[in-house]
Amino acid sequence: KKASYMEAKIKRSFPFNEDFIANNKVKKFKIHNQIPSGITNMSGHNFIKHFTVQSSETVKHISLAERMVPMNIEAYVGQKQIIGPNTVLNYLLEKGEIPSMIFWGPPGCGKTSLANIIACLSRKLTSNNVHIVNLSAASSGVKSIKDAVTMAKDKSKFGCRTIVFMDEIHCFNKLQQDIFLPHIETGTFTLIGCTTENPFYSLNPALLSRCRIFVLNKLTECNVTEILHKALEYINGRMLDQEKEEIINREQIKFYSNTKLKYHVDNNTIQWLAGACDGDARVALNALELATLATQVDESKTSRNNDITITLEDIKKGLIKTHTLSEKEANQSHHIYSALHKSIRAGKTNASLYWLARIMAAKEDPVNIARRLVRISSEDIGLADPDALGVAVHTMHGCQMIGMPECDVLLGQCTIYLTKAPKSRSIYNALKAAEKMILECEGPQPAVPLHMRYNSDRKL
């Protein structure tokens, strides 16, 4: 009895039987492969995603654009004005000094990739003595930031620096953005934010004063072409010259033996896709991936050697050019209105119609467009053609009555009339001169003369 009692006590104290060990291995595997939605502690060289520990089935369902994210500065394409030689950011990275910064640029230009590369590079320069916190303002709240602050303070006790990467930081309102201020000021963590919105409108001025703003441009056609070439190498593709039917990058032939399927894409197709994606690498990669998936299903495009030819029509089917219609959401509408205004002022009819079509393609309110035309008729034409103001006002009333899409012709007619009308800015210049006189007046403004005052006031 005593022996059985001791045996039972040992089992209760050390319950490491085979079932327990097997279950814990399963739990450990699930936890290790899980990517948290809030704070993510990235370590090692796989900062973007834990591709090395995920199964092949999981990686297969990750988009091509996500799999093509560069992992080092050498693989990064474009934005030489930000990260190229003799730039401020390049000097700071060489010294290991990473300030709080905001990356502002259009979608698909490499903001998130650059932020991830900088974070990984900081780990390398400090011998892994940097803690990375990956957040997204679209799915995180104030609680996630407070947790990151607590974690950063704990890490700082051991001499470990913390970098908080906040994607889509413009999704936070001004009050939520204030939580960053004291911690950036005291150096609790370094903030790296990414935004597609104009930070001078969407971010708190106090936050902007504590961060360096880096403006990223749209990728050029050459940049997108280079990215597509790398993507073709990744998916086992071959660049073909349509006229000679020869492989352009012959040095990569040995790479193509790794998988069964081989994709053939001619150079003209790649050039067309690079120009049609409007500088958005993600759009180009998604179109290429969709074309490869569609051609795999189509058996007529597969040869006996498992070679698949991707044509220009396949790319066009996979490319949805919604990015060209997003000027309003991307805070670019005021730039297009300005281009329309300047084209009318210069008397360029074709340019005026082009920018008018761009505004209408962005689904702008036609009444707002007509209001701008009313302003142009008085500011740039004025007394040179007094009828221009009446034409613009009638156009605005017509847009209010019939709306889109019927009022597009009204806007076009008014735009052409204003473009061809004689120009005079005498009214605008005279009004600005009067305003300048008031603003630059030294001392009190002169009183209204007695003979010009209101009659009842004169009687008093």
C-alpha cells in the first residue's frame, strides 16, 4: 500500500506520460506557427512572416506580393532618393541611428517593405539587441499601444531598444495619436509609421514635429519591370523575346528545374503590365499571379513539357485598374483640380479635357466640378469675357438638375469654352492688392469718412 501510495504521488507530481507529451507537442507547434493579430515579436531574419516554420500548404496560399517582400536593402527596388547613396536615411542606417519617422507614399510603392528592412537592419547592427513590435492601426487600438509601451519599458531595463512599426497610422484619430507623444519624447520606443494619406492633414502636428517625414514616390516603369523579373524567377518563369523566341535571362535556366511547371512570358507583356499598374508593384504582382493561376486551369495553354505561356490577354484579364480611379480616396483630387485649372488658364484644350475626364473617372460630384469652373470663369477670364461667368453658372445649375452621367457633356462644353476664351486676371490681381494693403497697414485701420457713412449714423 505504501509503495502504491508513493507511485500515485509521483504520477501526480510529474504527469509526463506519452499522451501528455504528444498533446503538448501539438500545442507547442500550433502556438509556434500562429501569427498574432495584435503585437508580433519578430526575431531573426524572417521579419515579415514566419515562412520558414510554416508548412508548404500555408505558404502556397500567401499572395505572391507578400512572398516577394524584400528581406534586405540590396533586394529593395526603387526610392533611391530616400535610401540611395548620400542620403540622410542611408547615413543614419550606417551609424545605427534610427529616428522616429513616417513614410508617406501611394499604395504599392514599398513603404512597409522599407520599414521592415530598417527594423531588421537595426537588429543586425545591434547584435539582436532590438525588440520589434509590429502593429496595424486598422486592427489595433490604444490597448495594443499600452501593451507595447509596457513591453518596451521592461526591455529597456536590460538595455534592449524597442521599435514600434505602425502600419496605416492615419487610421488612428488625433486623440489616439497623442498616446505616442510622451514615449517618443522620452525615448521609450522608436516609431516607424506608414501612411497613404497626406500626413499634414491626417496626423497630429505634435506627432509630426517629433518624427521625420520621408515621401516615397510611385515606382517607375523600370522599377516595376525589375520586380516582375524577380517574381518570374520566383515562380519558375522565363522571359522570352517575342520575335526571336529566345530566353532573355539564360543565366537563370538552372533555377527553373526546381519545379515542374514553367511559365513563358514575352518581354512586351511585362513592359505593358509595368506601365499599366500605375507604379503599384502590388497590383502588378497580383495580376501576374492571377494570370498564372488562370493558365494552370486552362489545359489548352499547357504543353507536353508542362510549359505554360502567359499572353497579354491573360494579364489584361487579371488586371483590374481600380487604382487609377482612387484619386479621391488617396487625397489626390485637389492636385487634379489644380491641373484642370492650370490647363484652362494656359488655353490647352486637350489637356483640360484630359484632367476633366480624370476627375469624372474618380467619381467626383459634378456640382463640385462646376463650382471650380465658376471660380475659373471669374479669376482667369473675368472682364475679358463677362459671358464666361454666365456659362459656368448655367453649367452648375444644369449639373444640379440632371446629374451624372448626363451632365458630362455640359462640363465638357463649359471647359472648352473657358479654355478658348480670352484671359484676364485684372479682377483677381486688384482684389489681392487691396487685401495686401489691409494686411500690411501699420497702426489702426483708417476710419470711414463722414460723407461715406450710413445716414442714420451721420445723424447721431
